Amino acid sequence: MATELHETIYVAKQERHKNLFLNYKNLNNFPVELLKDEGLQFLERLYMKRNSLTTLPDNLAQKLPNLIELYLHSNNIVIIPEAIGNLARLQSLDLSNNALQLLCPEIGRLRSLRHLRLSNNRLKCLPAELGDLQDLETLDLSMNQLKSLPERLHRCLFLQNLTVDHNLLTHVPRQLCWLHRLNQLSMAANRLNFLPLDLGRSRELQFVFVDNNADLKGLPSYLYNKVIGCSGCGVSPQAPHADLNDALGKVLSEALVGLPAEVKVVGSETDGVVPLEELALRTLHRLHHHRPTDLNLLPPIGLPRSLLDLLQFPLGHCHRCSQAMFTIIYPKLFPLRETALAGVHRRTTVSFVAYCCSSHCLRTFDLQG
Ligand SMILES: [Zn+2]
């Protein structure tokens, strides 16, 4: 095997190969032939899946400066060196099915990266620098132990496909709704109990999977007419919904629709008056977006950090009139069993929830409209 490996690398150097296949070679270490001398500076794709590598060499970028794709699926990689950030041309990195517990912040220096696959590792958190990967189109984080996603992820404006199945997520950042190219979002088998109010507002988002999130009782009504997977949602193993009669089921599902922590006041149809704080934020937001120069005319505004963040990324937008909302919402439930999707998802008790800005919008909102 060693001779065969030696020969493969020798030929690749001699013939200036762009692709090198070293899958299934029982490698415990990066072959020294890859890293000594020059000769592989033309290499663009390196395939090393299903070996037993535990780490990557520091001088990888120095020796393989033109690497565009690196496949390391199914090894035992525990750590990747900071020098990974030097692979300036790397567009595709597959580290699925390894033993990664940490991802170094230098990953954010891979500015050409378009596809990053990290599924089936032991990641408990991610560096905020992932948000610096501005060309990223595919991010697969499924089968890890993530409890949250980096909020800066919304800076990956080219992201089209985000997969976070089989983690421990209780929520996803509402800023994800700002990813206007996101086409597929898969969050199956987590611990989600609510989804961002604006999820599905973007026309580009067409596929949303939230299957097997037992605590999830409500889907934003923007998701109506999108392809959604939601079987196994709203299904508590302790209280199978099949035993509940309709009236009781309705009361339960209404009581259990989760809401983001930021919502301080939940309006109801009888709450005709929108609180002053909310009105102030809506006014500031309108100024900020439509006439930002007018803000300079106002005395300096000392808002707490949490409200400044909200001003930049509202809690959501009214599902009826698209007005930005910050601290108060009026929810309206449409149980799935009353919609066309009921037959598709027999095991679920989730509802569609329209989040409205006022009692007027609440009254006039209809799913079909
Ligand atoms: Zn409204």
C-alpha cells in the first residue's frame, strides 16, 4: 500500500495532476510526500475520505496553494489547525463524519468558501466568524450538539441551503430571515418551540423542514403554501393528541404556541391600543428606513442595547400589512387540520400562526388572502 501511495503521489507531481484520489487508503497521517518538496502546486482537488486522519498539517496551504476542493469525509479528525484559514482559494470543504469538538475562528478567513459540510461531528458551538464567509452557499451542520447558531450567520448573504437537522436547537436567530437567497432550511429533530415570525417572508425560501420538534406548536403563516415538513411536531409523547377531543385539542394548541423571549406583551383582539414603547419603535424604524437623514435632526437617542438590536432587526413584520413589529404582536391561529395541509401531516397538531401588528390587521387577516 505504501508503495502504491508513493507512486500515486509521484505520478501526480510529475504529470501536474489537478485531482488526487486518496480515499480508502488507511492513512493515519497526512502522507509526507504530499507535503515535502514542491510539485503539487497545481493540485485543485484532494479526495481523502474514509481514512483515519486525526488532524491536518499546518503547512497545507503552503504546499497546496491552489486547492479548491478538499474532501475529508469519514476520518477521525478532532481538530483543524488555525492555518486552515490560509487556503485562500478553497471553495468546498467536507469534514462530515469526523470527531470535531471545536471549529477555530480562522475558518472565517476562507473567503472563497462556497460549500462547508460539518455534519456528524461533536460540535457544541460555532465561531461567530462563520458569518464572515460571505460567498457561502451550502452549510450542513446536521448531527452535532449545537444549542444555538451564530447570530452573524445572517451575513452569509449567498447562503442557499442551510441544514441543522439533529441538533439541540431551541430556537434559530430571527436574523436568518434576512437571508434573501435562502431556498432550503432544514431544522428537523431539534428542540424548537418557536420559529422566527418572519420565517417564509422571503420569496426565495421554498423548502422548510421542521419535522420531529415535539414542542413546536405553531408555524408562521408565511409558510403557508411553501413545502413544509412538520410531521412529529406538536406531538408530545406523554399526551398523544389522538386521545384529545377537538375542543380540548384546540385549547391546548392555542395555549402552547411558543413565542420568542423578546415579546413582552402579547396582544389579543380585545387589546385595541398599541403600547407607547411599540409605537415609538415603529416610528423610529420608519425614520431609519425611509428618511434616515431625519434621524440626525433628532436629539441623540439613548436606547438600551436590546432595543437598538430590535430596531435593526425587528421581531417580525405584520403578516397582513408588512409593518415592522418590535415588542408586541397579535397572534391568530389557524389549526392545520382546518387547512389543505391537514391530510399531509396527520400526526401533527401544529397551527399556522399569523402575527399581526394591530387588532385591525388581526381581524382582517386570512390565510388564503
Ligand atoms: Zn398590520
